Amino acid sequence: MCGNALPRATLGRLPGYLEYVRGLRAAGEKNTSATAVARALGLGEVQVRKDLGAVSGAGKPKTGYRVDDLINALEERLGVHGKTAAILVGAGELGRALLNYEGFAEYGTEIVAAFDISPEKTGLSQSGKPIYPMER
């Protein structure tokens, strides 16, 4: 099932599901249901059931989804264990903040460089990542 393309809206909800289910694991929960996830996140139960079913298959009657299995399926679908290199266009204050932020690694993304039109902004960021001129 994980090889199928998901709608953009579903992909947009997956990080929220992952964060919530990781919280369940931290609290010692072993199982959860689409109903519980929907209620906690303020989403429709049918939508959550479809989203989770597309990522990890159907939950089991009376037990729902195993939390660890659901986390693994969500992480796999989001590419958390792989690395995706990304660049930024614009190295102003926000661009530099994003370039130096290491939290993207948790979701499998690494911003490796930035480009900016202003020559005075080129060089290295605070974290040592290169900022190149736009023409490059």
C-alpha cells in the first residue's frame, strides 16, 4: 500500500498523525484507534481512517492500530529515515534561520545550501552551510 501516491491533503496531515502517535508511545500506550486520533486532532473519523488505512492498512477490530507499527508506517511514508537534500532561495533573516535550523532532520530533510541575490549575504551561514550568489 505504501507505494501508492497519496493526495496532497493526506500528505499534509501525516506529520500531525506522527507527532500525536509518538506522544502516545511516550505515554506508554500500545494501541490506538482512528476514532481516538480523529477526536484528539479535531478531524473527521472517516478521513483519519482513510488516511491511516492508505499508509498502514486497516486497523484491527477492538484493538485498532499498534502504536509502534503505525509510527513505523508513518515514518516510512514521510521518508523520516532517508535523507532529502534541499536548498533555499533567499538568505535573509528567515532564510538564515531555516538554514541553521537542525529540526528538519527529524523529518528526513537537510537544507544543504542557500542562494541569495545580495553579494554581501554570500559565504557561510552560522552553521557552516554555504550561501551562494544567485547566478551560481
